[in-house]
Amino acid sequence: MNRIDREKKTVQKMIEIYCRHHLKQTTIPEEYQQLIAYAHNRLSHCRFGENKNVCKKCPIHCYAPKERQQIREVMRWVGPRMMIYAPKATIIHAGISLKKMIPCKR
């Protein structure tokens, strides 16, 4: 699985966990389905491609303000709980974010 696909899978899992455990929803509400689609679209069009760093460390913030606030809210709640709900994804994401990456060129 390539890096972009793995990032898409991780962000989707985070939003699903947030909806299920924090919002107590059995299905993903429409606004969060739209957030997943938005995140997938942004990742598909990331100018750094397979050389991208984690979004938090990216020099370019490509999310619109509304979606950026939504994803921050999701990640703020899910982040500390990821090891419980998705340990493999957490370890991979942590490894990538800790890894010293070659700076991305524009």
C-alpha cells in the first residue's frame, strides 16, 4: 500500500472512531462522510505525493478553514485514543511523524 492510500485509510479510521465513540453514532453522519471525502481528495492532490510528511508538519495547509477546524477537533479527541482502537495505524503514523524526512521541494 502506498503512502497516500495509507494516510487516507488512517484519516478515515480516525473519523469513524470519533463518530462511533465520541458522538455515539452507529453510522457516520453526513457532515463527517463529507469530511472523509474532502480529506481523501486533498490527499489525492497533495503536491508532495509519496514524499509527503504528516499533514501536521506540512508547510502548506491545504484544508479550507471549516474542514481544518473539523479535522483538528477529530484528531484532538482521537489522537490519544488511537493506540487502543487502531494500534497498527498508530505505530505506522508515529513512525512516519518521528522519522526525519528530506524536506519536500515545491
